[in-house]
Amino acid sequence: MAVKDYDIRDLDLAEMGRGRIDWAAQEMPVLRQIAERFAREKPLEGVRIAACLHVTTETANLVRALKAGGAQVALCASNPLSTQDDVAASLVVHDEIPVYAIKGEDTKTYYAHLEATLAHEPHFTMDDGCDLVSLIHKERRGLLPNIFGGTEETTTGVIRLRAMAADGVLSYPVIAVNDAQTKHMFDNRYGTGQSTLDAIIRATNVLLAGKTVVVAGYGWCGRGVASRARGMGAHVVVTEVNPLKALEATMDGYVVMPMLEAARIGDIFITVTGNINVLDAQHFAVMKDGAILCNSGHFNVEINIPALETAAREKRVGRPFIEQYTVEGGRSINLLAEGRLVNLAAAEGHPSAVMDMSFANQALSVEYMLKERGRLEVGVHPVPEAIDQEIARLKLEAMGVRIDRLTPEQERYLASWQEGT
């Protein structure tokens, strides 16, 4: 590494990080197969990638795979609280990857790290929340002529990208990795479901059985959180603004009601909407003493923290990752992880087995966009179905699961229209 190619907490954590990265790799067989092929074929030779992702053991395995394919990768954190400092150290020491990420970094440092990553003059961006793409289009437009594509990992980021495209400001094609079926059906549902509850339990040590858990939003993430909370014995209430999703939650057996009603009965509140002020001043005013609030959406705006600060008479740290606010009537409201992604701030994020598929989509999407360079229109593109299907096939193969194949007769029948009743 030539430049001041890292800004991390402590290089001495590298050995611990390498062990944890290797442990995660055992649960990521699809990405491992891709990395082995990349090492043989070098399809990304000479491509510079700027990646703004959660710096976790799973991300480390993605970065290793990209480097095996010949890419030069610079990595920064996509959230100030999600970095695993030992992983960052290992990537710098053992893999010679430029990393700019420190768990708990302030906002100024966070954006300085984005800038440091962009200083590597990428050909390709890999984003988790669209902060990198947004910064390029607002302040680093001189980089645009050399950028041929990007990928986006999150629902929130895809929403921002589509808004940019609608406004006519997006300047290069981006693949919405989040929308791949092997991503949102598994990562968002099973990954967010398990890791969110894991984080709540780690941070609070509360018993979920018998508690009323309010899940705000019934997208793929909300489905996963609600399912896992019910599996732990909680009474689950869902709040929604979309009538179709509210109907689905009702048919799935959950109680559905407006948040103002749910605020009066909830013990634990989990936001997964991607929108602002889902929990607001009027909700804080009627919550029970001891209510626990957390967010598993990408940005820390779903809970109106300034309104909570205004309502508070006192604030103290109850435990690590818990800020306890005393409000009117002496009630306490407990905010986890500063309202940021609780599953990454207070736990370790998604299990490696689901990130295996998400990051396989990332790696293969980079390869695809390089092959299609100059042919893809500016805009937000889906992951090609062939990539989605191949990842599912490889995952099943790694799990030892076999499935049927259509016979020639069945294929002919499905392709025809002549036969009827």
C-alpha cells in the first residue's frame, strides 16, 4: 500500500480479526466458490472499486473475493457504529486492503473516510445506503467520467438511487443488489430477523416471551423481525401505512393497528421502514415506563431522537448501547444504539450464511457490469435473473439439497398455448 491507506482503531487487533473472518468464511460456500474462480480467471483485473459497506467479517470475505479477481479495493464504513475494529485491522495487515473505518467514529470522521475511499479514484462503486454515490454526485463530480457502474446493497439506498434517476441526476448505471430474490428474501427476512433480536437480547438481556413487540413496517425486514419475535414467544403488533402490507400482516396472524395505539401497549419497538419519525413525540408521550426503542432501518432517522431529547428531563447510560431517557411522570424510555442499525451496532449483523448470497450477488454483479460496460443505460438495474438463479443453485448444492428438473415434455407444455381444459 502506497498512500496513507488506512485509518483504523488498532493494528494489533489484526490476528483476532483474521480468525473471525476465516470462521465466517466457513458459512459462505457460494462466495468461496466465486472467489476460487475469480482467482483463476482474474475477471476484475485492474478495476478500482470504492466500497462503502459495513466492515464486518462477511464484508471482509467479499473484499477478499474481489481482490482475488484482480480488483483494487478501498473500503470505508457505511455506518459509524457497525465497524468491527479487529476485522478492519486484519484487512489492512493481512490483505493489504485500504480501510477507513473506526467503530464509534463521529460524523466528521465518517465523511472524511468516504472522501479517503474516493481518493482512490474508483471505476466502480459498491454502496450500502447510497452515501458514496450521493457524495460523488454532489461534491466529487470530477470522478464521474471514469466510473462505469455501481451496486447498492440496501432498500434505503435503492430508494435514494431511484429518486436520483427520477430527477435526472444519476450519472452511471447501478445494479440494485437489494432487489435480487437471493438477497431480499433471505438477507432482509432471515438475516434482519435473527440479528435484530440477537442485538436486543445482547443489549438489554430482557426476556422476549410475554412481551409486546411492536414492529413498524412489514416489508421483507419487518416480516423477518415479526416472525422471529413471535417465535421467541412475544405478542407481536405490526404498524403499516401500506394497505396491502397491512392486510398481509393481518392474514399472517399479527395484530395491526396505528402506531399511536401501539405506543400505549408496546414493551419493545422496532422500526424497519426506511422513513423518518416513525416513532415521534406523540408516541413517546403515551409509552409505558421502561419502553425499549430500536431501529433496524438503514439511517438513524426512524426514531425522532431530537424530540425524545426535548421531552427528556434526564438522560443517562443504562448499559452499553442503552441511553435511558426520563420523561414526564418519571417514565423511562430506553433507546438502543443511538437509534442506528441495532443489529450491527449492538451485535454482529446478519449471519454469514445469508450474507453469502448477498455478497455473491455483489461479486457477480461487478463482473457482469464490467462485461456489459458501455451497453447498460444510466439508471437503476435489476440483478440479472441468471445470476440470481445461479446463486440459488450454488447455495442449494452447498447445503446438500437436490431438486427436480423439468422434463422435455414439461418444458414443451409450459412453452405452448394450444392445450387447455
